[in-house]
Amino acid sequence: MSNNPKGFSLIEVVAALVILAITVAVALPATFRRSDADREKATISEMMEIHRAIVGDIELGTYGFLGDMAKLPDMLTDLIVKPAGAPVFNTNHTNNVGMGWKGPYVSDFSEDDLIRDAWGTPYQYSPTGNNAGQVISAGMDRDINTTSDNIVYPADGPLKTTGDLYLTVTANDIAEPAYMTVNVYSTDNGAESATVITGTTGSRGSGYAGFFYHTLKHGIHAVKATHVVPNSTSISRTVNVGIRTGAQKCYILRMETTATVTLL
């Protein structure tokens, strides 16, 4: 007959509980760290998707909300819900340039998902100020005022909303001849702007070494070049030119004419 008692003694039970408590105490912080790391990764991925929705994707040939509307969204939900009064994207403009709200600019996002990070904290976003166009997460402490763990995307200051266009126009292979005028048509809150940006050869004191337009709005522009020689034939050509944030676009527009083309 065995003398071993059935079950566990109180000491054995207590020892097992102590070992379990120590294991949990060691494992839990690592588990939470992994959870926060996963949330941070998910938040950054979401912020990148929001940024692409705002400025477009060069590989896909899109210009985003900013390019279609020539402004930053007033709030992040403007990316999936058309702002009141904004025209729907259409091509009833000079040279059939597309302008207007073309959303939704993000897919698989609910309105609540779009405005909150992976910790469930609302993003900080503004179309103006020192952080214009940037999306800011409060990070794992969920406090936007403690900036050490805040996540900011893009990180390099307020989002630029303009670019430059350097346009060389040739007529019969002569660059920037006399009597050349270039008009640039841009979008303004989704509609074609009533203000046309114009450049004319000879408008600079020493002649014109190319048409240079600074700080054009991000997006697609219709560019119309017209060559009108007195008492002769006039010709014009219109092209679409895309400008991206902070970038310079160089473009050569070639024209042929039966008129006599001369330099200034």
C-alpha cells in the first residue's frame, strides 16, 4: 500500500503560484511592448496611406486631393466624404484638364478609422500653421502634449503645396522668339481659376530665357502657348503639365509655323 498522499500539499500549491506569478510578471511587459510596437507600425502605415491620399502617387499618376482641389483638405474626412460645395471631378476645362473632388481617396477606411491612430486616439491635423498637411499621432502614451513619443508624418515640416514650372517654347526650333505668350490655367478649390497666369517674351529687361513660373499650385495645369506675329499667321498649342509639391517641372513645347520667326 502506498504512503504517498493524493493531490498536492499547500506548500506545493503556493510554490506553483509563486512561479506562475513570476512568469507572468516577466512576460507581460514584453507582451505590451510587442503590442505597442504593432500599433506603432500600423499607425505609420495608416499615416502614409493618408499622405498618399492627400498628395497622390507618382507611380500611379495621381495627384490626390491636393492636386485635384488645389488645397489641403480642411479635415481628414474630406478624403472620403465630398466637402460641401466642392465640384465633382470633371474635365469641362481648358484642354479637358480634370479638376474637382475625385474621392474617395482612400479605400477600406471608415470615417472613424481615418481620424484615429491604432491606439484609438484622434489624429492631430490642420491645413494651416507650422504643421500644415502633417498627420500627428499622440503615440503609445495617448497624450499629444508629451511629444517624445509622438509620430509625425511627413516628418520634414509643413507640407508644401506648390511647385515650379520651367517652360521652353520653340517656334521653328527658335527658342522664346518674339511675340510669344504663354498662359497657365490652374484649379482653384476644384474649379478652373478665373485668374490666368501669363508670361510674354520680352517681359524681362534682358529678354526671356524661358518661361519660369514659381509656386504653381500642385496638380495638373493646362498650358497654352500662342505665337502671334503682326500681319502674319498666329499659331497656338495647349498641353497639360503636372506639377508636384516642392518639385520643378522642366518642359519643352515645340511649335511649327509658316510665319517668319525672329528673336527679340
